[in-house]
Amino acid sequence: MLLGAIADDFTGATDLCSMLVRGGMRTVQLIGVPLPGQMASDADAVVVALKSRTAPVRQAIDESLSALKWLQAAGARQYFFKYCSTFDSTDQGNIGPVADALIAALGCGFALACPAFPTNARTVYQGHLFVGGNLLNESGMENHPLTPMTDANLVRVLSRQTEGTVGLVPFVTVDQGAHAIRDAMTQLKERGRRYAIVDAITDTHLISIGEAAESHALITGGSGVAMGLPGNYRKAGLLSETIDPGALPKLEGACAVVAGSCSRATLAQLGYVRAHLPVFELDALGTPDPAALSDAALTWASGKIGDKPVVIAASAPPEKVAALQSRLGREQAGVLVEDAVARIAEGLVARGVRKIVVAGGETSGAVVGRLGVHSLRIGAEIDPGVPWTLAEGSGPSLMLALKSGNFGATDFFLKAFRALEG
Ligand code: ADP
């Protein structure tokens, strides 16, 4: 294993995995802290997906250190702490405290911090994080329910979260390339800084930063700053050119879509697929009971599984979602539907379905949990940010495509199954 990564949430982990596969690395995502004997064979990179972004600080640290220990025992050469490209955190944590703990455990004394991801319009200039043309604190992130970001100056933000001190590698240095960045980071470390926020506006900057961090034990940032790492391993002769990193074995079995996302993109995708595939809509308002909803959907699906992919959706437009929420409360409504969709996925697998597209981030977490999935081997992307994965766990092997709500083109569901035929 070349790279061992710890991600502070599930979809963020998949995002990093996709970046590494694109760079030519065979990558496996593990769900939660792996068990001591758990294997991830044939992987150049392993990304442990935690749910530590908004967990209590002590829990986030403990889980991250447990993940690090497992990655160390598995023989990783370099470590990566992945957080959100909008630096989602509070003055209490969890980015600073977790990074502090990882630096202490690795004994490296220093790490760069770079959330920039220009492809998604996240850039860092003079230590200030921009989302598109807006400073982070004017991007809408200042209103985030859990991690409101009210300061765009990451040197200040990280300083409030760490016992160490934070320096800056500014744009003028980054723009000169890897040598200049390496020298600047060395100087900051020698002057006792624990962190360097590193500016980045383009992918070229990210690749230079990756190159400059070649000998760093720990890198912290968004998935963007991982862009340069495969090149380092290749240059060192550690990564083969010839393999197809996203190659997955073919699985026999029926196909299905389960959707719990109510995002605009998912609603459009469901609208499109109605003309092509059988679709069953859950009536969560009429039957607010997960077991009954699941029974109804599985009875409908029973005669249809195997011919064409079947589509089962809880997804609803805002007024319907609001109606259920006002009856049950926001959280209860979410949990009820997630539970129903997860049961349906389990029932579909029991009836021979092996290839499932899941729409929705939280929904994906619920489905993966219910199916007892421990690891996802990352395959080729269907659309940006959504790869097919080979899921292994306590049940049969499955192909899963876990789609964050707003991802994917309108014909995503058809495209996903077409990609498996080739
Ligand atoms: P996205 O990735 O689009 O945000 P998520 O799965 O993360 O999708 O979140 C969607 C949430 O909406 C889930 O908690 C899901 O259970 C809930 N939900 C889905 N359908 C309905 C509905 N008809 N009424 C109320 N809540 C719903």
C-alpha cells in the first residue's frame, strides 16, 4: 500500500478514491475503522471512510488514530487526512485536533493543509478560501447548520483549532513550482510552524504541491491536493503504468435503482427514466412505516426483477417532503425513509439483485450499513464523482454505485447499467 487515507465523511472518501483511480492507483474504500485482521489486498491506496466531521472531538481523534494504526500495520508509506474542500469545521474542531493527533502519532511535526479543488471552484489565495467568486464566509457556508464557516482566512481558522502555529505558502511561491514550495515548507517547519496553509488556484498548483510533499509523512486537504501524488509514486517506480486501476470483475445478477435523494438532479433523473424502466414510488406520507413501505415495494418488484432494472424511489418534490416532515419532524422523516430504502435494498439482494444504483448521500450510508458492506473497490466513473464499486461484506458481492444527490447527468441511471455491459 502506497497511500493510507482517513476521510472525515463517506462521500468525501469516495471523492478522494475517484481522484486516486483517475491517477492510476487501485483504490479501496473501507467503511468505518477496519477490524484488526481485515484485508485490503491488491490496493495501492486505501481510504478509510469515517463519520467524524461533526462527531465529538475526542471521538473523531480516537477513530482517526485507530484508522491510522490499521493503515500503519497494513504498511502504508504515506498518509492523507481528507476533509471537505470548504474546510467544514468549528473552532472546536475537528480538522485541527485530528491533524494534531495524526502529526503526533506519526512524529512528523509538520503537515501542509490545502482544501483547494479548482475543478469544483474551490481556490485558496493568500490563505483565503473562495467558493466560486465568493469568500467562504459569503458563499452560503456561513449558514451551514452544523459547521457554519464565518471566516475565510484559513490561517486564522486553523490557528483557532490547533495548539500549534500556522504559516502560509502564498500564491507567488506556489506559482514558481515544486522546488519553491518545498523550500517554503521547509523554512516554515524550521521556524517551528506545525502547519502551512498552501495557496492553490489551478490544478497545476495542486500537482506542484503534491510533488513538493513527496517526502511528507502526512498530507491534509481536500481530494484536489491528492492529484499530484500518483505521479510521485510513479516517478519512484512504485506504481505500475500498465494496469487498469478501475478494472472490476463482472458480476452476474439483476439490476435495480433505489432512490432516497430529493435533490433536483435526482428528481430529473427519475423523470427521465420513467419512459424507459418500471418505476415504483413509495408513499411515505400514506404509509409512514418502513416495514410496510418495504413490503409494498418488494411485492411490486418480485415479478419484474431480472428483465430490466427496476427503480424504487422515495424521492419527492419539496412540498411532499415538507408534508412528511411537518407530520413527523425533519429528522424522523429522514430516518423513516432511509430505513425503508435500506430494507428494500436488502430485500432486492435477497431476490437476486446484485447491481444497485443508490441515489442520495445519507441514503447510501443507510443502504451500505444495512447490507453489511465493509469495503468498496473503486471502479471507473459513470459520471464525475460517481464510480461503480465492487462491494464486499457480510453478504454476497455486489456492484454498487452510490450517487450523491446532485451528481450525474439526466440519463444517469441508464448510463450506469450500460457501463456494466461493455
Ligand atoms: P442527497 O444526497 O440528495 O442530499 P440524501 O439521501 O443525503 O440525499 O438525503 C435525502 C434525505 O431525504 C434522506 O434522509 C431521505 O430519507 C429523505 N427523504 C427522501 N424522500 C423523502 C420524502 N418523500 N419525504 C421526506 N423525506 C424524504
